[in-house]
Amino acid sequence: MRVSTRLRRRASTAFVMALALGLSSCESTVGVTGSVVPQELFASQAVSPEARKVADIVQQKMKEQDLTSAVYGVWRGGEVIAVGAFGGSPIGVPASPDMQVRIGQPMEPMLSTALLQLDGEGILKQDEPIAKWLPDFPRADQITPRMLADSTSGISDYVTNPNFEKQFYANPIKGFTSEELLALANERPPLFEPGKSFAYAHSDLVVLGEVLQKATGKPLGELLQTRILDPLRMRASKVMLTPQLSEPFLHGYTNERGVFEDSSFWNPTAFLHSGNMNTTVADVATWVRALADGQVLSDGQHQAMMAPSTAGLGSLTKDKFFAYGVAHAGDWIFMNPAYGGYHGVVYYDTVTKTLVIAYVTLGPTSNANVDNALPLGKEIATMLVPDRPPQV
């Protein structure tokens, strides 16, 4: 087993395009599920042919990839196409679509959203050096919050540091402090001069989160709660600094340490500020729709967030780019979180407002070196938007 490959895959798949170059939680559902859909979340309706096709794809991919469980939701504008769950959580107990998961990458543009809000309020200027807040951080006089949000700072990614890998797999329940993660990031030299290229790095999100906290005097969890989660009524979502999960939750399973194990309580602070939030599929849908529509930003801020402002850096182009924590591939917004047996995918077509979300957990023979939710999500998105399928 090569654990280094697994962690480096986690780093790289957070933005696959770089290598290749919210719906309301109370909406009704049409779906085929492997368990009962909670009535407090979804009203019962007749099953559509599209819902059956979605369920067939989920079940087929689970079989092909030996997945333990899956929760998913598919929407088109205000229409709910399918919401459901298959498999066991824990094994032997039917999974349900209201189960909590580790959110992963969809948390990242929340930091950028808060940054843009604070910039508009004059509290934290996105283009001023972070030296005001982190004066002792290397090159703090050259790095700006916008660079951190865009992954253009050049800071080395701590996830690909063999020392992080060794510490993480030795005790994945222990967790990390921001000081520990930044020390690991700075053990290796910068990749490039600030603002001169692009390289996705979890280190950027750790630094950005620390800057946001120092600028506001508030913990990041409180900041995101008041600025994003509460306004969007994302009541099932919460930033977590411990391994705690509230019932019901989707049990994470993985084989990446060489044994098949329940990884549900691996500490999420290993990816501090870039995924340490518990949520549900319904809340992720709420957030993605709000992100795409700019519901908690001004029109100007939203336009800036969605613009190809990083095109020309590294391998980024106007058609495939990453900016403010959001990956774009043509008309599609794309996310693929992965951590501790939880693999996820989000596809959102900005033209038809088609949204596909799925979180899966691994089985004994699953390949932990790939995002196991990606094939499932891409096939569903292609089935729903056949004339413009996602290219990532």
C-alpha cells in the first residue's frame, strides 16, 4: 500500500481540472431510494423515469466500485428529480438521504464568500498583504487574501508533505492545529512567487481561515454561521473542530491504511478551514445554489467571484479555471471532496441549473486512489444534460 499516493490524490483531486488542463432543504423530492425518505425533509411524490435512471446509475456504480453506501440528490431548477440513499450505514443498517457527511471542498468557497463580504465592508481588504494579520508568516508582505482564495500564493501544500502523511496515518483521530499545519506547509520552499502561477494547496485555506479570524476577532465557525449558514437556513451544517458527528450520519469506510475500517471519526481538522464541516446533501444543495446565484453577495461581488480572473496562470484558461475556491469547466461548476472514506461530487450547470450531488463511502476492495463519487456524478450529469456534458 502506498499511503503517499492516497493523500496526494486527495490534494490533486480537489481540483482535477488543473491536472487536465442551494437548493432549499425543504423542497419535495422525486426519487427511488434504498431507504425511507424522511418526511420532514422531503414530500412524497410519484417516481419519474429520470429518477429511476439516476437510481440505476448509483446502484451500478456502487457495484462496480465496491462501495459501502451512497447518499445523493439531483435537481433541475426548482424541480427535484431524485433524492435517495443506498447501502448500509453502519453496514447492515439502511442509509438514508438525511444523514450527515463531512462536507469537504464545498466549504472552501464559503471562506471566499466571507472574504468578499468583509472586503465590501472595509474590514479586510482582499488585495492588501496579510502581514497586518500574520506578520511572521513567510512572504506575508507579498501574499494577499485574494491569492489565498485563488490558490495563487505559491505556498507548498502540507498534504503532500511526507511528514504530514506520516503523522496523519499514525493517528487519524488526533487532529491538527493551524500552527502544526502551517509549520508543515513551510517545511518546504514555496512553489513560485506570490500571484505568478496556480497550484491548489490546502495550506492556502488554513492561512486564509486564520486571517479571517484575526481580522474579525471571531472563530471561523461563528463567522460562517452568521454570514452564510444562518442566512441560508442551513440548519444541518456546522463547522467542527472535533471528530463528533450527530445522528444520523453516514459512516465513512476506507481501506487506505491497509485494512478496511470505519473512518467516521477521523479528525476533520487534518483539513482545517478546507472541509471541517458536517452537513447533509440537502444543505450542500442549498449552498451550491446560493453560491451560483450570489445570494449572500452583492451583484458586483458575485460577478467578480465567478469571473475567470485567474485565467493565464499555470494551466488555467477562461474555460477551465479556479478562482475564489470555485472550480469552473465551461458552464459547469465542479467540486470533488474526499476525506477519510467519504468521497463526494458536485456538478452544477449554470445554464439549465441542473445540480448533481453525491457522497459515497468505500468498500473493502474500492480503489482509494481515485474519487469514487466522480464516475457516478458525471454519468448522471451527462444523462441529464447530454448536449453539454461536463468535461471534467
